[in-house]
Amino acid sequence: MATVALHELLDRSARDYPDNVAIEEPAAHEAGREITYAQLSAFTDRLRDLLREIGVRPGDRVGIYLRKSIDAVVSIFGILKTGACYVPVDPTAPTARNAYILNNCSVRVVILERRFESQLRAELQALGPLPSLLVLEGTVGGVPLGAAPDREAVPRTAGSVSASPAPDDLAYILYTSGSTGKPKGVMLSHRNAVSYVEWCSETFQPSATDRFSSHAPFHFDLSILDIYVPLKHGATLVLIAEDVGKDPVRLGALIAERRLSVWYSAPSILSLLTQYGGLDKYDWPALRLVLFAGEVFPVKHLRALQELLPKPRYFNLYGPTETNVCTFYEVPAKIPPPRTEPFPIGRPCSHLRTKVVDSDGGLVFRGEEGELCVAGSGVMSGYWNLPGPTADAFRLDESGDRWYRTGDIVREDVDGNYVFIGRRDRMVKRRGYRVELGEIESGLYRHAAIKEAAVIALPDEEAGVRVTAFLSCRDVKRPSIVELKRFCAENLPQYMIPDLFVFVDALPKTSTDKIDYQQLKVAP
Amino acid sequence: MDHIEDAVQTYILKEFLPGEDPAELTDSTPLVTGGILDSLATLKLVAFLEDRFGITVQAHDVDVEHLDTIVDIAKLVRSRM
């Protein structure tokens, strides 16, 4: 199997299915926009030429700071076609965090919306040399990007062709929460992504008539399946705006009215859809697959969803950003009522190998708990500019193979499926996002009044996990909770804002004078 | 006519700001942009408003413009009564 570049998947479909609709972008107050494969391919060629004109070269990084839109997809492929890799940032996250990310991997260009420009410019200038900013007036169905080359008076480069990156060249960098308080960049290559997309093709048998959801944001690894699997097969990708994606009532209507056939998201929104989405109001003739990943799906809500929508097949997909999906499990068609324990994460995907090891790296016996390790074509190259954490993330075996250590503790059950037990560190999953509790603590320490901060997460029936921050203050007068929430909203992504704040005179300590998290977890 | 504001304030304090001094949550405190109401909290708040005031909130009303302060929320509730 020859590895192709991700953008070649699009160009092949543009040849085979030029008039198929590649992307639909439903809009709130109008009919919405759509773009065919031929148009998408042409727009991305023009953006490629424009980016080259601005100075983008193979191996560069290019930032994307746009709401989810056809323009954002055009940006992704335009960047890939230059041979550079794309770095999508969360348009709803604080600008300072995004500026840190874009500066950290020294992007050559940032494609952004006008509304983010002045603040991003100021934040980036404070960090170092300013990259070129390709500013769009808005994001409207690819029109601003389609027009951008005209505005910039780019000479039409007749006969220019897209780059042919090597399989191990980077395609994108996804930043995830880092335990030291700064996000870290997971580097993924064309080979990583293409081998995963091919596994998806083999497992889910997509066709040109499928209609895929794009619910996850593009800085989140679920977007890789969303974007590349439909575009490889001439199918249609239906973009779901951030605000609709959080609103179960509008979302339920959209899935039905847009006749989506493949749904993929974190379980948390599926739980909300089940409870608040009014799913019984609609027919669901098209929906054939419901895929979920990113956190444990409470069986109570999964069963209720299956009762509302009995026709589709349900798959639990598991894997960190570093490997994307590495194991999968098909949920049985009828979940027996007494079951409350979560479903397994399943068996390894065919393009990867897995093993379970003890703390010394030795294989454990089937049924014993150990850390899940993953090797194969889907595993990341490493973390951007972090040789230490990259080395720590891998374990080499006798034959020199690199095994990524997931940090997830699992055991293999009698059927050969892996069962997720927990984490070996302080990472939790919240609404599908991974959150290092240490990053929340670092954010809180930036507040002038905070002397000590300790953050814990406890399971919660409704919200999945409940995050509590224990704080001690420098002065007698403590900041209000309203002020702390606002401070967090300005400094952390929304999914990292603690649910509860508890003030104490001093945090409990262990005998070695470290914060005693165990004691905090049993605090009333 | 302040009973709507009072009821909303009491609910938000109890559900989303336990332990907070009620004086800190004013009618103009930003709730969504201020990190107090996330998407799940917003859904719970809307369910509370519908139940408590016997109104129906349309899906397109569930956004920052209509829910960012207690004043906004009270205005929304009155317009639906």
C-alpha cells in the first residue's frame, strides 16, 4: 500500500466526483452554503498559490484561526498542498493561549478572521517576530478565500502543482493540554493520518452517498475522521457550527433534516441529545452509524439513545491524539437492562499493534491490569520541540520498535477486548477534551491573590466529571468566585473552568510536604 | 417586578456558584462570557426558566445575547410570558 498525501485524497475525489457536494455549511438564518468537489479543489489550488506567494514552503507551519467553516476546510487543504503542515487553534479559546501555540511552533502564516486580528497581533508581537497574517473579512462558504487571491493580486501561476510530501512529513500539529501548564503540540504525519483513514474505510465502508457529521472542532483529533473519510469517498461533509453543536434541540433537528448517515462525536453531546434533543419527534431513515470517542459513555444514556434510535450500529472508538483511534468496539444491538458497567474500548485497529505492560515494561498476563502501549503507522512522530517529553512518551522494545505509552491503565477481558480502568497520571476527560489538572492549577496561579491551588476531578453522574479547585489566598480578603470564574474564562479554554471553588487557609500536605490530593478527594 | 431577577439569581447561586456571597452576583454580571454558564449549565438554566415561569424558550434564544446577564434573562422571560 503506497501512502499518499492527505490532499491527494481530495484531488482524486475531485476527478472522480467533480459535481458531488463535498461540504455543506448550514447557516442559522439562511439556507446555508455548499461547495462541490471541483470547486473545493480549485479553491484550494488558488490558496496554495497564494500561500506560496506569501512565502510558505514545504515543512513550514501555517496557523488556522477561523470558526469552523468551508473556508477553514479550504485553508486546511490549501496549506497541505504547499507541503506545509496546518496548526488549527480553538477560535473560542483565549487569544493568549492561541498566540502561545502559534508562536511555539513558529508558524510562517496565520489565516484568521478580521475579528481576531488586533488582539492576536498584540499577543504575538509580545512573544517575538510576527508571522504573516492572511486576514479574511469573514467566513462565508469559501467565498472570502476564493476571492483572497484576487485581492492580493497574485499572479496566476499557470501549471503549478501541489507538493508531494514524504509519508513521514508532518500534515498537522494538534495542541493538547500539557501538565506543565502549557499546551503541547502533537505532530502527526501524512502516513499517520492516511493509515487511519484507510482503516476507517475498511471498517465503516463509506460510499459517495454518505453524509458525515462534522461535530468536533478542527483542533480536536475527531476532525480527522470527519474531514478526510468523506472527502476520500466523494461523500458529503456537513459542518456543524460551534453554537449548534452544543444545543441538543437544534442539533437533533439538524441531524434529521440534513439526513446525516454517519455521526461522530464525544459521548457528552450524545447524552445531551438523548435527554434534551427531542429525538422521538423525527424519523431517522439515513442514520447508519453512530461513532463516539473521547470519554466513557455512561451506559444509562447509551441505552436510552439506542432505544430512541435502534437502527444504526454503535461503535466506541478509543485512542489518544498521539495515535488517533487505536482500538474499537461495536456495542451490541440491544443493551441488556441490568448492565451499568461501561463498554470495553475493544480490540486494536488493523493498522496498529497494542500490548499491555507493567511499570517495568514487561508484558502482563491476560486479565491483569497494565498500561496500554501502541505501535504502528498511526503513532505520532513526537511533541513539537519537546525532546524530553517525546522520549518519555515512548518505550523501545528489543527489536527497536517504538511503542507509545498511552498512560491509560487497561486489562484484557476473556473476549480479547480491552477494558479501560483509569489513568496513571492527572489527566481527565471532560466533554471529550483531555484536561491536565496541572494546566488548570497553572492558570489559577497566575491570579495575583492565589497563594496555593490544587485541582481534583471526581466522577459525576450528570456531567461525567466534576472539577473542584481548592485555593488558599495571600490576603484575608479572597477574590469572589464570580471574579475567579471570569479570570479562568480569560485564561483557560471553557472546558477547563472548574465547577467548584473551595477556599481553605492552607492546603493539606503529605509528610514530604507535597499537596495531599488523596485527602482533598475525601474532603466533604 | 423584580421577582424574576431574584429567582434567577437564587438559582444561579445555588447551582453554579455554591459558596458565593450573593452580593457578588449582580444583575449585570456576565454569565456566559464570564465563565459561569457553560453549555450544560445553560441547558439546566433554560429548563429551570421553562418550569418555573411556565414559558417556552425557543432554540434560537439560547445564546449569549439572551442569557449573558440576569437582566437579559429576565427580559427574555418577560417577553415569553
